[in-house]
Amino acid sequence: MSEPRIIKKYPNRRLYDTTESSYITLADIRDLVLQKQEFTVIDKKSGDDITRTILLQVISEQEQHGDAVMSEDFLSQVIRSYGNVMPGFMAKYLEQSMKLFLTQQQQLRGQVKKVVGIDPVAAVADAAQKNYARWRSLQDEVFRRFSGGAREASDEAGDKPKKNKKVS
């Protein structure tokens, strides 16, 4: 296994790829990710590893200029989870959820290639329903563990929280 590529970030916000001996952009970082090339981004001034920060910038750019993957509600909930949830648990949970989704997506693509006449929309909807059921089951299990098994009666009854109406 080769050493990860080193990218240096200078105070002028420029990124320098030490392997290629050239300046690169966030789009180039995205390409490295898509090519599954290992890399580390180091802040030239402090020497800190800022790879996560740069990856978040790549995601932010994709969300602004491409097809958005994360809804505002999802992003708001992620922000709210900081300080309220064990960070290690949340990170592991999101990572495992993404792996499960990608695995099922690959399996679905394989099935579509093998079977002629399959309705891909129905297959995707079915996979999404199964993912949601698994996710909900995990959420319920985590809730039971951390709350000692108690659940709110309204949640068991299937009541949905009501949104407050805006007052002008």
C-alpha cells in the first residue's frame, strides 16, 4: 500500500499537490476522491491535518452547484446533533447507513442488468422502503437503550408533531 498523497494548503487558500508538483482546485480534490486515491491535506502554516475540512468544502461546492443530495432539513438536524449526540456514534451511524445504501444500490444495478423487464423505479422504491425500515429499527433500538425503554405515547400512537403556523 502506497503512502497517501500530500496536499498542502497555503495561507492564500491555494492547494498544492506535492506528488504532481502543481496547484490544484477543489474540483481536483473531488476527482481524487472519485478515483479513490488516498490523500492528506496539511495546513502549511500550522502543520495540522485539514483533510476533513477540505472534503466538507468539496461537499459544499457540490451541494451549491450540482444536484443537492442533502436537504435543508437533514443539514439542520446534523447541526442540531452536535453536542446532543455522542459524536462517535453519530459518525459511525451515518457511515454505516451510507455503506448499506451503496451496497444495496450496487445489488440493484446487478439485478437490473440480469433481469429483463424489471421495473427499476419499483425496485428502487422497495430498496428505499427497506432502508427506511432498517434505519427506523436502529433508531428505535438506540432510543430504547438510551432512554431505558420508555417511549412517548404519542410516538407509539403514530402521532406526528404539528408545525406551528407562522404569524405575520
